[in-house]
Amino acid sequence: TDVATEAGVDVDVDGFEKAMAAARDLSRDARVAVDVTVGDLLGAIADELGEPTRFTGYGSVTEEGVKVRALLKGGERVASAGAGDTVEVVLDATPFYAEGGGQVGDEGEIILSDDRGKLVVGDCRKAAGGRLFVHSCVVSEGVVGEGDAVTATVSAASRRRAKANHTATHLLQSALKMTIGEDVSQAGSLVNFERLRFDFNAPSAPTPEELARVESLVNGWIGDAIDLTAEEMAISRAKEKGATAMFGEKYGDVVRVVDVPGVSMELCGGTHVKNTAEIGGVKILS
């Protein structure tokens, strides 16, 4: 908004936030009441398109010149949608992270070429066996149709917070293992834009003193400003390198390994900071 003010442009912040909330509600409703027919429809769309959605979000939060491949409104495929409509959008490529591995889907905007319209994205999830990335949106301006060229842009602020929280879960797991013991194993997690939750199994609940040490270790690694690396490799090589995998999780032949040298090495498809200093700090609340 500061940049817009300097340029003499008015920004409807309230309208944007309302559209974002509506898009998030659409995605939440879709998960609560899964329509088998919609699932079948998305599967058929994936078969028709042939190529899966190409994810470009590890390297960039913006992707220009992508195409709208499919639009869904009210559980049905439509050719176009106008201002005020809540829709689900499939693109041929996207920088939006789709919910997975405990990390929530990205939010942001999809802008039509020549600024003919705009969609506010409240969430992104995978469908059709992971072949499609489905963006839950509200059309805030103009009309969008299948075949339109668009620019997809993730909210940089939201992504920054999600990356920091996700990397913090990796540091947290290592600190728990160092403090409580190697018997600690991850049972789940939640990584969103405001906080993180790390679920784990251990022989006994950590004491307040142990939690204080865990917090100190994590913040120490953050202060060390450690550079991370992320690399795709064969799962056999990842196992040889000692990468940690989540118990019960299914992995393909090629996996992504996120390495915090000397601290943590995990199989992970989520988004992460480039340096631990970007996290800022961690406070354990419960």
C-alpha cells in the first residue's frame, strides 16, 4: 500500500481482505464436504490436459504468461466467470504452493493480461492424484475465461512467513532429538502464516527445562545464520546421506532433500528460507 500511495493509486485493502477471506472459505468448504462428482471432474480434466500442473514456486513467487486451463464454479466446469464469482482455477503452471506436508497453500493474486481482470487466491491444493494444482479464488474484477493468459503472484509476505515457520519445524525436530533423545519421531505438523505446530512421539513429555533448552538451541541456530540447500535426488541416495523421512509417509523414486548443514537433513517438498537468520526467532508457547 505504501508503494501505491507514492504512485497516487488507491488500494481497496478492505475489499482485498474480504475477497481473500471468501476464497479461503471456498477452499475450506471444499475440504469439509468433498464432492465425489467434483473429484471425478478434476480427474477427467487432468486426463484431458495430459500434462500435470508445473510448479515453479521454489525459485519465484511470480509466473507470467501462464494459461487458465480450467474453471470450476459451484462444482461444475464453466467457460468463464465474472466479478463476485467464487471459482476454482487450474493453470498450466503456478508459483502457488499447494497444501501439503503440513504447510498451508499459498495466497495471492491472479491478474489477467492487460489488467483486464483480477482474481484473489485464498488457497491452493492438489487434486487428481496430485496432477493438478487447484486455486480457490474470488473474481474481484473483470471476467476470466478458459484459455486466458494471466500472471500468477503469490503474496510475498505470506510466503515469507510460511517459509520461516516451515524451516523452524526442521530445527525444532533436531533440537528435540538432541534434548530428549533419538526416540523422538515426527507425528505431524501444521505450518501456516502465523505459527507452527510440531506433533511428535517421545517416551515421555518434555519437562519445562527441556523445552527451554530446545528453544535455546533453535534460536542459537537462527543466530548462526546457516545457509540451507535444497536438492532433488534419488531416494536411495537420500537414505545414504542420512536424510530423515516422516514415518508412514509415501515417497517417490525422486525426493527433495532440505539440508541445514550440521543441524538437519529431511525429505521435504515444502518451501524454506535460504538462511536460518530469516526466521528471526522462535518462542515455544505450549
